[in-house]
Amino acid sequence: MIIVLKPGATTEQIEHIIDKVKGLGLTPHISRGAERTIIGVIGPEEVLRVTPLEVFPGVENVIPVLAPFRLVSREFKKEDSVIDLGQGVKIGAKEVVVMAGPCTIENLDSLFKIAGQVKKAGANVLRGGAFKPRTSPYSFQGLGKDGLAMLKKVGQELGMVTVSEVMDCRDVGLVADHVDILQIGCRNMQNFNLLKEVAATKKPVLLKRGMASTVKDLLMSAEYILSGGNFSVILCERGIRTFEDSTRNTLDISAVPVVKQLSHLPIIVDPSHAAGRWGWVPALSKAALAAGADGLIIEVHDHPEEAVSDGAQSLIPDKFSILMEQLRQVAGAVGRILP
């Protein structure tokens, strides 16, 4: 349920409503917009139906939420959410955010070199995996804490926001101490205990869509994080598993406008994991921006033939630089800005 407050609602009136909601055993979440302040209420709505909140001072309207994802929905918040990622980088506004870097952190020198190259091309977020979920238990699993330390060092020296995946509830604190954005990979999208843990950090979370999950499933997982008090969630479409096997996954480009209609949260696209081959990454990246994506996350490696993970889908820095120039034209054509 959503409680819409009058434009002139006072702090005392808002606190009175919040106290009443809490007294009913429900959880209130405040969203302050440019014109209105609204209070989203989580819990059994039948409790509120017998309490005439409409008569409370400062209340303009009380609206039941039809969507099962309440805090994530456009009903809860009409305007787009803009999330501050640090280093002056914000996502969800007019400027498109590009996250780039190697699939896996291999060593400090390589990471520093790649980071410098993607930053020069215009990327403002450095990605790099320290804990790698691999299909085979015999594949390289990442450098763990050492990799996180490298990512933090390079990010600080170059002034870049950093993002890396966290796979285990026991590692949330460790990863949160080293990176700016916590990534939840597709395999963990419905690991609800992990979602609750990252919610508690209050750090920005990049939530990837599961390989066999619907858009509704993705939004319900995001609801776990928002209901935990963390509204800094970025959604990510990275391709889903279908009968088609010409690409690694099938990029559901329609998910971008669908999410934009249903939710106020920003959404980015991962063309690298969708394509599985670097040659298709540029076309999917352009399509994502044309569809309204707020950003991209792209794998870049200076020697993909020697990469320990996902070399086939990684762009070399020169190709990435060319792509960024092309993306600037696409962004401008759809009323966005790419630095």
C-alpha cells in the first residue's frame, strides 16, 4: 500500500503516520520526490484496510499496490531512481554509465593496464571478478581476497568506481570493504539470504537476471533488497537460456522497456555474456542503448587469447575504444549522453 502525502505535509505529520504504521506491525519506507513524499507500507494490507489512514493530517491519498513487487514498482515511485555510485558517477539519469574491464582479475599489472585503457575510452566503472562462479569445479575460481585488493588499489589510483561479484553470504563484508558496487550474478539472483546480506550493506547492488528467470522474477529479487532498506539497486539484463544455441545466451532486449515501464530502478545490459563472442558485442551494445538502457557492462582484455576466463567474448581495448565512439552517436540519437 502507498500513502501519498500532501505537498505541505510537515515532519511531525509524517512521523505520526510512520509511528502508526509501525504500531500495526508493518514496515514503512519513505520516498521523497520532487513534488510529493510517499510512504510505502510493507505487510498484510488487510491490517491497513480497517485503519482510516486517509483521515490522518497530511495524507492526500492511500493507494493499494497491485504489483507483487511493491517498492520496486512505478506505483511506489513515479520518477526514475538515480543512484550515486561515487566518484561523481550517477546511474539512472541522462548520462549513460559504461562498466568495463576483464572478466577475471589475473594480476595487478594487467588490471592496471586494462583499467587505464577503458577509462581513456570513456568507461567510468571498472569491473573485475575476484570470485568466479564456474560451471566446472576444475576451472579457475578467481584470486579471491588478493584480487579484491588489486581492484581496490587500481580503482583508487585511477579514480574509478569498482564493481565485483559476491557469491557467498560469508564474503559480503569482505567484498563490501573493497568495492563500490556489489554484483549479484545470475546464478545467485534468487539466493534470498545473499540478497538480504547485501541489502544490509546499503551499498549499490548490481543485480543480474537469472538465466531462466522472468522479468517478474528479477523484480521480485530486487524487492528483497529494497525491503531490506537498500534502494540502490541496478538491474542487469544479461541474456536468458532458450532453445537458440548460436549465441551463448539470448539477449532479451525487450526486458529493457518492460522494466522501464514496471519499475523506477535503472537497468543496464551485459552484451558480453549474452553474445559469447566479441564480434557480436558492438551490435548488442548499440541495441541496448537504443532500447533505453541506462548503461552497459562490457568485458575487455588486452590479450583475450591468453585470458583465463571468457576470452572469446572480450573486446581488445582498441575495439572497445571504437565501440565507445559509436555508442556516443547512438546515445545522442536517443537523447542520452555518453562521456
